[in-house]
Amino acid sequence: MKHDWALWQLAHQRAPRDDDWTTWLILGGRGAGKTRAGAEWIRAQVEGETPLAPGQCHTIALIGETYQDVREVMIDGPSGLMATTPPAYRPHYEVSRHRLVWPNGAIGMCFSATDPNSLRGYQFEAAWSDEICKWEKAEDTWSNLQLGLRLGKKPRQIVTTTPRPTGLLKLLQKQNTTRQSHASTHDNKDNLATTFLTQITSMYEGTSLGRQELLGEVIEDISGALWNWRMVEAARIAVAPPLDRIVVAVDPPVTSGANADECGIIVAGETTICGQKQAYVLADKSIARATPLEWSRAVIAAYHEFEADRVVIEVNQGGDLVENMLRQVDPSVPVKPVRAYRSKNVRAEPVAALYEQGRVRHVDGFAKLEDQLTSYVSGAAKSPDRLDALVWAITDLLLTSAAEPRFRVL
């Protein structure tokens, strides 16, 4: 009974009943049961009349934001393919080949949305794409997947995601071959911890972010946010031009350990085009739950990877400590300590204005950073760490004289 999906599935987890669709799009809040629906649909495509008999599909694509997400969420997660399949018929994961092999011979190839070209050359009968609104190279990954869905009588795919108003999501919703299911976090409350529901509801219910993350609604813009999706979408480009200067900006966490805040680490550069300085966000190297030594190593690694000119680091909380941590890793790196004397909102507003003027570009996309930008509301008690690091980077590149001698070599 545990593995009899017909007994347990909710309305939004039932596949479309008509035969005219090619894409099943499930939009849902956190914990709404999207992953379980995706895993069960794949299982239905793989298994035949009995689990060992040939099913409808023999070759399947499994795409997540990263390979780790595919493995930890879609395959080994509590609602993933392993958990939903009876133990005797579970697939075997071949680590070196990034693929699942079922006992009946079906194969599931795993792909990361950070590497769209890895899909080239493959062909599939079905696909499961998870959290497409978080994909940093969404359009390229999706295009390569569609070109590979060319086997069988009618290749189909399932898409499971918490919604954001991305261009790819809007495109899918407009297609007449897309069928859409929708669910909120509360629709799956019987399978969620009461403490989770209580805490998450008290924090987000009644807010625009809560409508997106709990109710699974597509929210175009959050009222009062300094950045909107139009600005973010317009900022994306594929490649940056040659840059005159590159910095690594850091917003260090106050605490360390399992409950530590993220360390915001943003790499950005600038150049002059038609007499006007332009900034380019090159990478988001932010790290979560890291010790001071771990995030210091990540900062220094980013500095050397991008051949940066200096590290810009906020010292409001740690003072000399944060500089000393960098000194332990690499004493030769030029460091500019910065201290916030004005409110977060006052410092962020000029940077948001530069986005409106088209003077800041994102090379590819940075889903987590862009989420923070579009959800940060003026006066919020806590501002996101990636956003803070971005503000320091753009301020140093475009709003501060490059010649200003306000840094020292540790």
C-alpha cells in the first residue's frame, strides 16, 4: 500500500487526463508535493504492467539546478525516485556516468542546468525538470532538452517548480500543449510537520513572498521592492566584454556553524562603454554554514579565479577579525575594508537606480541573488547577504573613485 500511488495522490498530483499535452507543469508552494508527483510520474513511465516489464519509456532525462540537486532531491530525497519505488525494483545509480538504471533496463540520464551543452547528443522519450525557475541558464538548458525529446510515439515531460515570473515559465504557460496543476503548501499539510507550517505561516503569510513561496502564485513584482523582475531580466547577458577592473565583495556572517548566516561573496567588474562606466556581475560564490576559515578560503579562491584587483569586505560586525582571517589564507591579497554608516536602504537605492539605467549586467543569471534582489523591501529588518555583497561591489566599481586610496594590502 505504501507504494500504491493511486491511494495517496492529491488532486494536483494526478496527471492530465486528456491526450493532447506534451508538458505537465506543476506549480506549488514549498512542501506542496511537487517532487513526489514528479518521481511518481517518472516511475509510471518506466514501469510496465509489472515493475520488471518494459514500460512506456526506456530513456529519460532528469534535470535539476545542479547535479547535487538531481541526486539529493530528485533521486535520493524523501520524495525522490528511490523512496517512491518498492525496494526490490529500485534503480541503481551509476555515479561515474550520472545515470540511473532500472531493473527492467530503463535508463535515467542526469543533467545539471549549469551545463546546458551536456544535453547535446542525447535523445529521450520523457523528461523531468525540477525547479526550472531557479535555473541560471534556463533558456539554453530548456532548448537543448527539447531538441533531445525525440524518441517514442509522443515524448512528454513533467516540470515541477515553485514559481517565479521568469521568461521560461511564462513561455510554458502560453503553450497550448502545456497542462498546468497548482497547489499551495497547505494542500499537503497532512504530510508536513506542524512546527514547519506554524513557523513558515507566521513569517510569510499575508506577504507577497508568501504568496509565491507558500501559495505557489506567480508574483510579478513585490510591492516596495527596490528591484523588479523587468530590471533583472533586462540585466542578463551571455558574455561580459574585457573588463578594466574586477573586485570580490564580501558580506561576512556574524556567526558560524550549522545556524550561521550565508557569507555573501559576489564577483563583479567594470569597463567604460561610450564614455560611461558599466558593471558586470560575473559570479555568485556565496557560501552557507561556513566557518570563518572556510568562507575566507572561498573569497581568496574567487579572487584568484577571476584575477581580481582587490577584495572589498564589510567590517561592521567583525572589525579586524575578518581582515585577519583573509591574512591567514593569503597575506598578499589587496583588501579594502568598508564600514556601513548609512542604512541598508540608503546604500541599496543608488545601486538599484543603476540597474534601472541599464548600467549593471548579470553574466548569465544568478537565481538566488535575483530572488533576494526582487524580494528585498525597503526597511526590512534583515537584508540578504548576497544583496549586501552586491551593493558593496557595485558601489566600489561605479560609485567610488577607483583611485581612492582606501584599502591596504594585508
